[in-house]
Amino acid sequence: MAEFVRIHEVGPRDGLQNEPGLIGVDRKVALIDLLGTSGLRDIEVGSFVSPKWVPQMADTDQVLARLHPVEGVRYGVLVPNMRGWDGFIAARVPGVTYEVAVFISASEGFSQSNLNCSIATSVERLSPVVQAAQAAGVGVRGYISCVTDCPFDGAVPPEAVARAAAMLRDVAPMPLSLGDTIGKGTPARVTAMLEAVMAEVPVGDLAGHFHDTGGRALANISAALDLGVRAFDSAVGGLGGCPYAPGAPGNVATEAVLELVHGLGFTTGIDVDVIDRAAEMARGMR
Ligand code: HMG
Ligand code: MG
């Protein structure tokens, strides 16, 4: 039987958060609803972060209220602190499956830029979020940014990523997504980083999150597949970026990841035709 690769669609969050022109709730919901019919099981739809920091995500409560939930799809939201958790609790719709994502950086420079605090403080602030989510029966995912390079601190040693992974896993044994935030990684460096993290975390709990700035995201995914990683984040139409990481456009495109993994004989359960239509819709939002 063909092996399964899990694709985590992050376009409506990571993709759209970086778009300078405000995109209306209706257009976001149309994209999310179309993605929901594709066979994707994970769609990240927004963030409960400061609207001053990321204005594009300020309407996430309305997105949750208006999207048409699909059975079997988990809708993800970023939550950095208890203020964000309270926002999520106020906005969530009963009966819908959600996942909250907490996020830290492997480098201090990006932690300051993205969260306005040190790595250690960011972990302190997200810990009660994880506990609240566990108590409420909501799934949690942890992101680590800058797993190969930081826009402020330069190359990030694999041990720093392994340390960050251990810090999150000390909070709770959550699955982790490893972000090459500025797309500078190479297959060799991604391999070294993964080997260090895999000494701390079972590979089945790891996902790769590659931005395609350097045009190597697919090569990096191949390197991760070689080490047994079977979950990847991507954004339809290659939307994406992080407003606090200069030089971080474009998540790897979902359609390109599907072509790669299907070509290698993996299954994803995702209908490529629907993703192609969603990619066209996403490109129209730029
Ligand atoms: P701060 O200014 O240090 O926070 O920001 P604060 O606690 O001093 O609060 C300042 C103001 O923000 C207060 O409001 C708070 O109430 C409010 P005021 O009194 O000034 O009116 N506030 C909030 N409002 C709404 N929701 C909240 C919230 N928290 C505080 N949750 C903070 C700290 C974490 C809020 C800020 O730095 C922030 O929002 N950062 C988020 C940045 C972000 O979303 N970045 C993009 C996502 S990460 C990413 O893209 C990487 C990833 O894709 C993986 C990869 O590629 O590597 C995941
Ligand atoms: Mg990202």
C-alpha cells in the first residue's frame, strides 16, 4: 500500500497574512471553503494575534463564524498567548474541530522581531495556552521558526533547533512543524537539522514548513522525506511569507508539493483539480 503524506494547508493564514491590501472575509471564506472540498484534512485559517502586528488576520473571528465546516477537516489558528486564547474561545463554533498552533523561534533575533520577547519568555506565554487547549480537548501544534537561518542572527545551528523542540515538548508532547522561514535552507543543512531534532522528537511528530525564497523548498522536502518525515505545510498558489521576517515571501505551493509526492508514489487523499482551482483563486487575491 502507498504511504500517506499529510499536507497541512497554510495559505489562508501564512499566505494571506503577508498581503499588504486587506482581503475581505468573504474572499477568505470562499478560499477556505473551496480548500475544504479538496480532501485536505488540515487548513490553517487565521491567527489570534495582535491586530496591530498583523492587520490582515484581525478578522479571524469572523472567518471562523462564516466558514462552512467540512466533516473530517481540522481548522487551525495561531495563538501566541492567553489573550489570543480568549479570542479563540469567544470565536469558536461548537461542533467544529480546531487546532491551535503556538509558535516560537530557534533564534533570538526572530523571536524579538516576531513576538517582541525572548524564546524563553515566548514559551512561558504559550504554556498556559497549551494547558487550556488540553483541558478543552483542542489539538495543539507547535511551530519552530528559523530552523536553518534567521534574518537577524544568520545561520542557526541544528542544536538550537533541537533545544527549541525540547522546550516545546517539555510543555506538552505536541507535534512540531519546523519552519525554514526565509527559505535559505539547503537539503544538506535541512538533513543535519532534522537529525538533531529527531534525537529529541519521533519523526512521526514532525512536519516540514518550507518557504520557497531560494527555490529549494521541493529539494528540502525530498531530503525530509528521505529521513521519514511524512507531513508538510504548504500554501495554494505559493502564497505566503511572514511580515516579521524580511525576505520571506512564498510558502512552497501546495500544487507543487502534491506533484512531487504523488510522483514519488505517496498518497495524500487530495484532489489536485480542486487545489488547482484554489490556487487560481489564491493568486487572484495578491
Ligand atoms: P506585545 O506588543 O509585546 O504585547 O506583542 P503586549 O502583551 O505588550 O500587548 C500589546 C497590545 O496587544 C495590547 O493591546 C494587548 O492587549 C494586545 P493595547 O493595550 O495596546 O490596545 N494583544 C493582543 N491583541 C490580540 N490578540 C492577542 C494579543 N496579545 C496582546 N493575542 C504579541 C506581543 C505576541 C501580541 C505580538 O508580538 C504579536 O501579535 N505577534 C504575532 C506576530 C505574528 O503573527 N507573526 C506571524 C506568524 S508566525 C509565522 O508566520 C511563522 C510560521 O509560519 C512558521 C515559519 O514560517 O517559520 C508559523
Ligand atoms: Mg511560515
